[in-house]
Amino acid sequence: WLAVTLALRPLDRLGAIIAERSPDDLRPVTADVPQEVSALVQAINSFMARLDTALDALRNFTGNASHQLRTPLAVVRTQLALIDRSETPQQMAASTAKAQTALERAERVLAQLLVLARVDAATGVVALQSVNIVTIAKELTAEMVPLALQREVDLGFEGPDEANALAEPVLIAELLNNLLGNAIAYAGHGAVVTVRVKEYPDGVVLEVEDNGPGLSASQIAQARRRRRGPPVHGLAPIKDHEAGYGFGLAITAEIAALFGAEIQLQTGSDGRGLLASITLRRAVGVV
């Protein structure tokens, strides 16, 4: 009995340390325990780290949802009130159109939030494989043609017949869909949007370029911080019509990070618009 009691004292100390923790304290557990118990402590710390990541994803989702959806829903509520007070069919039609636009924005933001949730769930567990980036780029470009025609945007694709890189098919499609959808939505009527795939010995580059109004350097810097924290002091505020663009860039940056890549943002080749490029690692054994 005495031997068992002495042997279990390290576990009693470990249990007491964990019991004293507050529910939101998920820091690693540090305790003076024998080597035989260290594996248990490491397992507890690993579990707490995963739990902290999951809770952080939930906080980000709820925070982003409340912030991004508040404005379009308020616009819808206001326009519905104006419809009730409309005196002419023209006033009613104008308010209805504004409400429809706000609903479309809310729908787009909600779709992006769901992508964020999917990315958070995939963090650390993405299995990269050889993916033909050209096939995905061509298919998504073709799917976006009707939307581009509706917005009077000239949409095109440039690239080789095949370019294989390490990625995850669903997430790389989400990444490109997000970049392409944002470019079409915010480049403006009459703009030119081009999807490119370039193959180099050390990687495959995926680009989406438009010649629209683009974003300034300070707005790009703030847009990429919208995902994880509040706006940075001293940066120019992002206008309402640019907010969705910045939100989409943040999502794209997170997906790229899962592939060990980074999104590069710069002004378009003609001095206008925005050029977003991502360099992916080439698939091993693929020439």
C-alpha cells in the first residue's frame, strides 16, 4: 500500500495542477514528474494545444460572422423599411435593388466564412498530393464565364497544358475560386481578368490579375490582417466595396499557408489593378 501511494504521488500532483486551472487556461502543463509520466504530460499538452486551436477557430468564426454580416443585414432592414414608405414604383424598385445587393453581399461573406471554417478544420492535417493546377484553373475559369459576362468582364486563361504541384484539390480550388470571384466582383464593368499558370523548375505559379481599381499598399496590408485581429493603427481604412476583397485575400493567404506557400500581392502589369500570385512546390518526380 505504501509503495503504491508513493508511486502515485506524481499523478496526484499533476491532477492538482490541472484542477487548479481556469477553464480558459490552456497553456502547456509543467510539472515535476518522473520520466515514466512525462509521456502522459506530453499527451495532455498536445490535446490542450489542439483544443486551443479549435476554440480559436470558433472565436474567429463568430467574430468574423458578427462583424461581416452586421452591415449588409442592417442595409436590408433599412431598405425594407423604405419599401413600406415608398410613394412611387421607382422608389420601391430602387430600395428593392439595394436590398438585393446587400443580400448578395451577405451570401458571399457567409460563403467565405464557411471556407474559413473549413480551412481551420484542415490546419495541420492536410495531405498534399500531386495536382494538375492547369486542369483546376481551366475548369474554374470556364465556370466563372457566365458571371463574368453578366458583369461585362473579359475573363481569360493563359498557361501550359499541364503543371503538377503539391496541393490539396478541394482547397486549391477554393483558393482560386476565391481569388477569381473577388477579381470579377470588384474589378468593375469592362475590366480584364486573367488566370495564369506558369511552370518553373522549382515551382508552379498560379496568378489572377485584373486591371480594376485595385488596392493601395496600406489597404493590402490591412486586408491581410482582417483574418486574425483588428485593423492596424495608422493604415488607411478599407472602403465598403473593398471589404469583401480584403476578406477574401485573408482566406487565400491561410489556404496558401497550408501548402507551405505565400500569396504575393502587387499592382498589375499595366500599373493598374491587382496581381495575386502563389508559388506552389512542384510534385516530386513530375517533370
